[in-house]
Amino acid sequence: MRCQFCQQDVENPCHSTQDMQQRAAHHVDRCENALRHRYGIVSGSTRPDIQGLARS
């Protein structure tokens, strides 16, 4: 099934922005990349920045 956020064919796609943020906080690369793209986070950002978004 194609994920609406990362645009990849995955077995268990994210169903909401919150799903994507939670997976990014747990270092799922495809979700981290989708989150960076969605919020325009610079590629040099660190993972704690992404975790902060997941909690907001």
C-alpha cells in the first residue's frame, strides 16, 4: 500500500500526520524524510528536532 506521506509502497502506511511524526521520533528513515520534506526542515537538522515536532 502506498503511504500518503513518504510516497513509498509499504506494508503498514501512516494514516495521519501524528503516525508519521511518531514513527519519525522512533527513527524510521522514510518517516523522518517525509517529516523533513513536509515541514521544510533543513537536511542538516538533528533527530531531537524531529522528536520535538512529534510531541507538539
